[in-house]
Amino acid sequence: MMNTEWIAVDWGTSHLRAWAMRGETVLHHARSGAGMSRVNRDGFQSALLSLVESWLGPAPVDVIACGMVGARQGWVEAPYSAVPCPALPVCPVRVPGTDPRIRAFVVPGLKQNEPADVMRGEETQIAGFLSPRPHWDGVICLPGTHTKWVQVSAGEVISFRTFMTGEMFDLLCGQSVLKHSVGDGWDEAAFGDAVADTLSRPENLAARLFGIRAADLLRGQDTGRARARLSGLLLGAELAATRPYWLGQQIAIIGSPDLSAAYAAALKQQGAFCEIADATQATLAGLSQARNLTRQTT
Amino acid sequence: MMNTEWIAVDWGTSHLRAWAMRGETVLHHARSGAGMSRVNRDGFQSALLSLVESWLGPAPVDVIACGMVGARQGWVEAPYSAVPCPALPVCPVRVPGTDPRIRAFVVPGLKQNEPADVMRGEETQIAGFLSPRPHWDGVICLPGTHTKWVQVSAGEVISFRTFMTGEMFDLLCGQSVLKHSVGDGWDEAAFGDAVADTLSRPENLAARLFGIRAADLLRGQDTGRARARLSGLLLGAELAATRPYWLGQQIAIIGSPDLSAAYAAALKQQGAFCEIADATQATLAGLSQARNLTRQTT
């Protein structure tokens, strides 16, 4: 049996994912719902250990974590680096007083002073994506609950913007009046029409949203069509806002497969070309880079 | 003691309000949280009776209700009238099989086929507002959970649009990541700046929203200022979308005092002038008109 050399951890608001690593090779993978929002200040170590205990041996193992776990309310605060700054990880912050079987580190996030913006976790994916592409210039889109658009040039993160598109989709789907009309399924044509609609007239978003409910009440509507339309309306408005970011640029999308495909389809419809990168691979590559920094300094 | 001649009822998704009336005079007022969303199909009559029982006598009393109570899932379905149509109530639909102490009626809502849109309750306020102003032309804004903008000309409702601004404000305040930054209080200047921001650049809404959180994380921010900014951003985007409605028009706002004042301030900032009308008075005047129709036909 191969021994765990280090443990890679992606610890966000709603999830905790861990990988047992040997060099760049994944030995095991585990995940739980013990995200930041469900863990008490004192509960981080036990939440992690309960997930990875079977991977540990007598010798201390490095744990390299990224994500919201580095927030002020997290396991240890890892202060933000300010953009513009190199698109490489800075040295992770050591978590004091851990169980002797682990040496835990958290990767700092990025902040932008004007307009105010922050990220935690995506900086690691960006570094991982760029590590085999040192001369890559362009725009990286990281879709999710809080989608990030990141401008990269000459190895630096120049600027970024966060959009609450994913969170708004979840709230509108699950908790607004639209929950009565939106359900499973998907309709590619409805998605494309909706993207085009709010991309050209982003101010119409709030009215078009209620239109989904009204169309259902008056004419009945397929729930998957409604879901695609809701997604398209929100995404179209985001693409209208990010046009200066993506127009005429090289674009990479790092996210879950479904979400990345939706973003790519919407951008392709606007004549933009984008590459879809594997999110897990980017995370692991970035955490591996961060780990190398801890080995140089400790 | 004066006897109740009829009972006016405003029955929305989240509230039930009733007034004991003698002609146009309010004798008593009562309200409860027994809105549409909390009442079973069979529970409407008992929810109402528990609120108004003390107003009833031996002779049957007319109950005239408007709002979501006329929806398909309501007390009785009151089918929509299609716009364009006169801005007067059409004859309310009688609720069958009620307690002998009441004769209950529900006012139909309005629908628009293209773009699809619906209203239930606001049509009664519009009729009530217009009853002493038969030659009034212009735009009526009814702010609320689902704000309506209604174009009125020559005594007809020509068209209308619904905006989910209020519901989005509630969801973002209470359930999104912004709940950590938004709280009590208000800042008039922050509200005005935010309105101007999304009115001129409505596509920026989703990014500006996250900016409220980021500014708080990086610099700390007054919770009331954040609340005013959130409200202003959403309202500015709505005013951008409704510009063809209100620009150069006579505008009347019918809503709760706080919300009406916020809409009026934002419109005034754009050089528009608006009148604020009392919402309860409009509802009661509209229901009184609807009652007269039931007396002509029964």
C-alpha cells in the first residue's frame, strides 16, 4: 500500500473535499458537507480528521488547504494578497497547535481594493491552471456560487470581478415565486434565447424573471424550459457586464462540467472561443505548488 | 354601535387584511398572517371568519376580496381580464357554499398576453386611485414584493410589467452572503449613488451586489449603508428597465409609505415628478366600486 505523502484540501462555504496525494498522484479522495458555514471555530480539525484519519500514519503529513477556510472566521486567517500580483501561490499560513499527525497550511486569497472584491480558493485554481502555461494571457472565468472573472497578463492577476449569478440562480429557483415554475430538465434553445435577451438588454432582467412565472400561469410551461430560461437570463446579464473582460480575449473556464458547458455555449453564441479546464486538476496543481513553497521555508 | 354593512378584504400571498365598512367609512380593521401561502384550500373561510367573526350579525354581510385569493389555488378562481381593458373592476366572482352569515366575492385580476404578465390585487388599487380622477393619464407604480408598472390612458390599463425587485431584496438581505453585511438603518446618499450606478449601467447589478460584501470584508461597512446600497442598486436597475414607462410621464406611486418614499426619491433624482397615493385608501375605494357591481347584478 502506498503511503500518503501529503493531503490536498479544498474547503469552501458548503463543502469539504480532500485528496490523499503522493507527489502529483491522487491515492484517495473523500468529501463531506462540512463546509465553512456548518463548522464551528473549534471544529475544523475534527471535521478534517474524521474525513482523512485512515490516510494518516505515525509520521506527520502536510495538509495544504485553500478556500474559505482561510477567512477570518476560518481555521486560521490567511490574509489576502492584493492584486495586481503574481498569479502564483504565496506561502501558505501554518495552522498553529494541530494534532501531531498533521502539519496544516492554508493558502491566502486575493483582494482587490477598487472596486472592492475578494476571492478564496480560485487563486489556487488559477495558479494551477497557469503552471503548465507560463506565458498564457487572457481571461479566466471560474463559474460557481460566486462566479469570478479574472484578467491575467504577463503572469500576473491584473484585476477580477465577482458575480452573484450562481447564488441568485439558487435563491430564485428554490425560494422565490419561480420555484412553482422551475424544475428538472433543460432546453438549449430557451437558454440561448434568454442569454441573447439580457445580453442585449441587461436592464430587463428583473422583469423577464417574473415573466417566467407569468408565462407558466397563462400558458403552462415546461419546467426544464423555465430552468434553462432562468439560467440564460442571469448568465446573459453577467456576460453583458463582463463584455470588456471577454471581448476579443483568450478565455479559459474552470468550473464544474455542467456549468462550464453552459458558460462556453453562451460565449460561443457571441462569437467568443473558450477552453474548458478541469477544475479538480487545477485545484490539485495549485495546491501542489503551494506545498512546494512550504517545503522551501520550513 | 354601528353595524357592519360590508367587509373589505385584501388577501395576498403573505397577509390577510380586513376592514369592517359602513358605506365608505371604516368601522374596524384587523389583520393576520394567514396569507395565501399559509392557508389550505379548505381553510379560507375559517381563516377569514376567525378574523372578522365579531363584526358579523344575523343578516348576511357582503365580503369583497381582492388579491391572490382569486388564484386557481385560492378560495375561488376569479379568471383574469386581459389588457388593454377599462381600469374599472369587473364584476367579482361569488364564492359558492359559504357560511350563511357572509356572501363572499373575489375581484378578478388582470393578465397581459405579450409579454406574459399577471396581477391580482393591484387592479383594485388602480381602480380605486382612478375613481376620483376619471381623466387621469400616466403611469402607476405599485411597489412591493412584485412591483408593477402600469400604463393608463383614456381610462384603460394599456400594458404593465412586473419586477421581482422586492422579492430579490428580501432574498439577498435574508438568505444570501450579503446577510452578513446588511442590517438595520439607512443612508440616503448611499441609496442615491447606488440608484445612479445601476440606472446608467444596469448590467453591473450582479457584480455591484457582491461588491457590498467585499467592501465590508476589506474596509468594514455600516450595515444601514449596505442596506441602502442594496436597495438602490436593485431599484436603479428597475428604473433603467422602466424608463420607457416613466420618462416624461405623470407618475403615481401606490404602496407602503417607506417603499413609496424610496421610489419617489429615486425618480425625483432623475428629474421625474411623482405623486404618492395612499395604498389602503386606494384598495378600499376599489373594493367599494367592486361591491357596487355585485349589488347591481344580484
